[in-house]
Amino acid sequence: MPYKNIHWIKLEKRLLNDYRFFTMSEDAQLVFVKLLMYAAASGNHMVRKREVLVSVLRYNSDPSKLQVAIDEIRANFPKFKANRYYYYFKEFENRLNWTVEDTKKELPRNSLGTPKEGTDKSKIKSKIKIKNKIREEEKLTPSKEMKLFIERGDFFKGLVDYVLEKTNLPKDAIEKEFDNFIGYWTERNKSGTKQRWELEKTFEIKRRLSTWFRNAGKFNSNKKGKTILI
């Protein structure tokens, strides 16, 4: 059976707010913490003999009170067990860092995740990559903006409201001009594989609309057109 070397035990700060702990007597609380250290030192085999426990735990009060404290701990923490010869903590391996013989020592370190996730770096890196990918997908590229505009959904309505605010032009006139814009730029090539806007090296819809409205002299009584910066 491989040798196991214990370097530290886990004493979680949430224990202070655990009703099972703070409702015990102060004597039982101190004995509980000492028993955790004793379990680590003894390989989770704590001798039940009172004289041994008194010596190991350096218990200075009346020895008879030690058993009272232990009984109190067992009543509050069901995982603190006992057999004929020893006291032990069930699932105690979760409270310390076991290291197998001939392996490097595992030193204390900051947690890299929640207790459920543990410290599996590969899982954390994978989650970070997924989050970054989602963020990239959420960014609106010029191509995505044009596709949203063609769908005449919220993006389309937002640009209509913007032009309406900047020019005070009739809403139906703006929407009609937007339809003309879409009709022109969605015309397909001879092979029918791509639309006109897809053949352009760059296509920023807001800039294209600004140019379109500037050239649409019919929106101004003086026929000079008006630049709309979107």
C-alpha cells in the first residue's frame, strides 16, 4: 500500500457559520479542531483510550469532560465516527492533500474554482475559451449588420428611428428609401450565388446609407441632398 504524506488539512471558514459548530460548547469546538489535526497526524486513526487522547490533545481540563465534548461532537457531526479501537472522520481525504510516495509534494495554493469544480485547470481554460467564443459571436460584423438590416427586424427599425430623428423626414419616406437601398444591394450576380453587397471588398451599412441619403436629392426641397452621419 503506497505511503501517504500529509502536509495540511482543510479548515473551511464557513465552519464558523455552521450551526452544528457554533451551537456546541467552546470546549467541544476546541476539541473538534484538535481532533482534525490529530486525524491528519495519525492517518485518521485516533486511539479511543482516554489517557492517550488527553496526552495527544493536551487536554488540561477534567479528563471526564473530554468524553462529554467528544459525545457532543458526534451528536452534531455524523461523519465523526468510532469503531472498537479508533475515532475517525468519514471522507476525511477531502480535508487534506494526500501525496503518493515518489511523487512531488503538493503545496498549498489558491483555489482556481468552486469546490465542485476543484482545481482542474483544463476545465477552467475550456470554459474561458467558450466564453470568449460567445463574446466574439455576439459582436456585430459588417456582414451581420447587413443581414439583420435585410431582415427588416429591430436593427432595421432602429436605423429608421435614427434617420427620423436626424432629418425629421416622413417615416414612410425613410422606409421606402431603405427598401430601395435593399433592393439595389441585394440584386444577385449572373450566377445567382452572391448578392451585390457581398461582392464588395468592404460594406459598412451605416456608411453606405449615409452616402445613399446624400445622393437622394428628392429628400430635400433644394435637391442638393443632405449628409446623414449614422
